[in-house]
Amino acid sequence: MKFLLKALTYFPLPLVYPWGWIMYFAAFYVLRWRRKRVLDDLARAFPERSAAERHEIARQMYRNLGDGLIEALWGYGASAEEFRRRVVMENPELVRHYADAGKTVLLLTAHVCNWEWLFLGAGRAWRPSTSTCATRARASAATSFRAKTSFSRS
């Protein structure tokens, strides 16, 4: 499996994306994987939208899922240079300043990107000095997820 993941990175990313489209097509149209659940959830979240609009949102979500999975698999063996080209860290000097001072650094982001690439890009920009520790905490009816990672200079 490791060999296949590494071999995937020898292909330019634009040539790998069609595999994401195949996964999207199979999941959405052929297997209809969790499609009813997704459409039901979208109906509750967006009651003002028409069925056709919710169907389009679901279709786009599955398409994004296929691309995200391909990017995660491709990223497994991608070089540090590939990530430097694709993942841009704004104000990295802030992280370095606090890491050099021995402070713990917690990076937060909105869910508008491929988190796997973000983590791999950050890991290549700053060598993790401690392992990622994830804990689940239940607060009343809501479940929150917290992750703590600190980085130091490589």
C-alpha cells in the first residue's frame, strides 16, 4: 500500500483528480452512499431551498469529498517542495517566535481547505516537537473536538 501511495505522487496532481471524479460518481450515482441521509440533513438545514438546490449542494459535496480524498492520498508521499508550492502559511514568523521561546502554539483554521494538506504543510514547515493529541470532550448536548499540536523550527 505504501508503494502505491508513493507511486501516486509521481503523477501531476491534475492527472490524479479524475480518480476523485470516479470516486464521486461511484459514491453519488452508483452506490448512492448515504445519499438519502445527506439529502434529509440538507432538507433540515435548508428548508427554504428547493429539492433541486439541495440535490445540487449534495452533488457538490460528494464531488469535493472525492477531490479531498485524492488530495489526501496524493499528499501522503508528496515532497516538502510540493507542499511549499501548494500550502502557504501566513505569518510563519509568529509561530517561530513563540516556538523558539518554548511556548506551545495552537493553530486554528476554518474548514475551508484540505485539512490533511494543512497539517502536512505545517509539519513540513515546522517539525512537530510533540505528537498530536486529540481528545473528545462532551459538553452538555454538544460534542467538541480539540487538537493540540506544537511546532518547533526544523
